[in-house]
Amino acid sequence: MKPDATEAQVEEVLDVIRSLGFKPHPMPGATRTAIGVTGNQGAIDPAHFEMLAGVSEAIRVSKPYKLVGRDLKHDDTVVHVGDAEVGGLEPVIIAGPCAVESYEQTMSIAELVASTGVKLFRGGAFKPRTSPYSFQGLGEEGLKILRDVRERFGLRIVTEVLDTETADLVEEYADVMQIGARNMQNFSLLRRVGQARKPVMLKRGMSATLDELLLAAEYIMAEGNYNVILCERGVRTFADHTRNTLDLSIVPAVQHRSHLPIIVDPSHGTGKRHKVIPLGRAAIAAGADGIMVEVHDHPEHALSDGPQALLPDMFRQLVNEVKAIHEVIAEANATLL
Ligand code: PEP
Ligand code: MN
């Protein structure tokens, strides 16, 4: 649409798309609204739209993904979570334990996270574990603890939705619904969170290509949920000095093709706490919209992922460094302009 297009003109375009039997996807941007069309099998004659008032141009999208791509929407998408912005001017930090283990453990880590000014808290109540005998999470009891964290500290909650059966429950308690690496191509789950009214954080599958990641995001957006955050968390390679190989090159690659924000998880990406700060710094330097890290005050007793959890002092250090690195880059960019 043209930058000055009115709401009525946008509505008119939506009506025309519906009358043709297709699904319209209006996505407001910083300068103008883009309207995606899905449901068509072949090409649609652009003449249907070009004549309508307020329309700037009708673009045929040739990529396998439509709604995710910059062809359709050039402006970066900013996902609002409470008063935090993912994809905005400031880098975002999501921090917390791997799993919600108990009321006391969660509150104590939440207090630490809140004291640094970080606004988003993570913690799994439903855990995808490699072994069926490992701690599987506290389930709804864990979600209630997370709700108390939001009430007590004002932190917004990022938590994983493991399956469609528990999606209603997670949607009720979460501020951001996380899709884990193992579920990146669970297409019924992607469709389900696409129907949710909460933002979704989609983690890259451990052997997923960039196109596969973007098409997984497309599943969510095709259902009408445009608040999607991508997350790089490392992929499987031959390297055995690290839990996964954190692929920071996907950050500029995503930004080239997609308007969606992308953050980086150096905790699962490396598996060892001494690597989390260096790779967290690097993620911000590479232009990521933020990082997600695991933190624990007693990692030796953690029920999952203790070895990769940052200790409180390390976490405070990383928060300061993220700010400092981001400032240096923003300043350098400003002098280039
Ligand atoms: C997590 O972030 O809690 C998690 C399980 O990570 P991943 O899905 O990337 O393995
Ligand atoms: Mn974990």
C-alpha cells in the first residue's frame, strides 16, 4: 500500500482478495502496510489490485516463502512483548534457567534477571528431553510458577510449547510461545501456534537449512500470526569440542531474505558455560536482534543443562557487554550514514 493509504483502502484490498477466494495477510510496517496473499495455486493477475485506491504496487513473489520474505515486506518486523521490542533499536536479552525446577529456584533466578534490567525471562515447564527417564518439566505447576514470576517481577515469560495437546495451556500462561529445535518441522504444532494470539519464538532445527527455517516460519504466518522471532541455536556438525556448532552466518543471511527478527542462543549453541560469553558477544557483533541465555545460581544442582548455565556474575558481565558492543556498532553505523 502507499504510505498514506487509509484504513478503508486497506479493507477494500482485503475484501477483493477474499472475494477471489484467497486469504489476505495485512502486515503494517514502519512506512507502509504490506498485504500478502496466500491460497492461490498459480499466479494472480496483478490488475486485480493495481487499480484499487491506495495500492502502490502488486508484486509477484517467486520465492517458496511469501509472508516471511522481504519481497513482500521490506521493513523489519518488530515484535512487541510487554514493553520489550524484539527487532527494534535495542538488542533484547532473554534469560533464565533451562527448566522451571521449583518455586524457590525460579524466583531466585528471576530476581537476578530482573535486577539487571532484562525484561524477558525463559524457563521450560514442558521439556523436550533426549531420554524419557530425564526430568520432563513440572508441566502446569511450572507454568503457574512462571505466572508468579511475571506478577512479582514484571518479567515477560518465554516458555516452550511441546505439543498440540498442551498448546492451550501454554498459550494461557506464556507471553512468547517457544518452538524448540526438535519441533521446528512439527507442522501441526506450527499451524497451532499460527492460530495463537501470542508471539512465537521459532528455534532452528539442528540440521535445518535457512530455507527450511524460513518455511517453518511461513507455516506460522500463513495461519495469521505475524509475530514470529527466529532463533539460531547451533547445528550438528563433525565438531566434537562443542555441543553444537553455532552458525552465526545465518544472522545476516536471514536479515538479507526476511524481515523477521533473529536472535541467537549461545547456551544450547555451545553447551559449556565458558563459551557462552564469547559467542554471546559475537552474536551481537554479527547483528543479531538479541540473545537468549541460560542462567542458574546453583548449576551443579540443575535438573537440566547445568554445564551451560551462566553463573550470576557471568550473566551480569554479559548483559553489560551486550550493551557496550551494541553501542559501538550503532555508533559506527551512524557515522557511515
Ligand atoms: C530450550 O531452549 O529450552 C531448548 C530445549 O532448546 P533447543 O530446542 O534449541 O534444544
Ligand atoms: Mn536447556
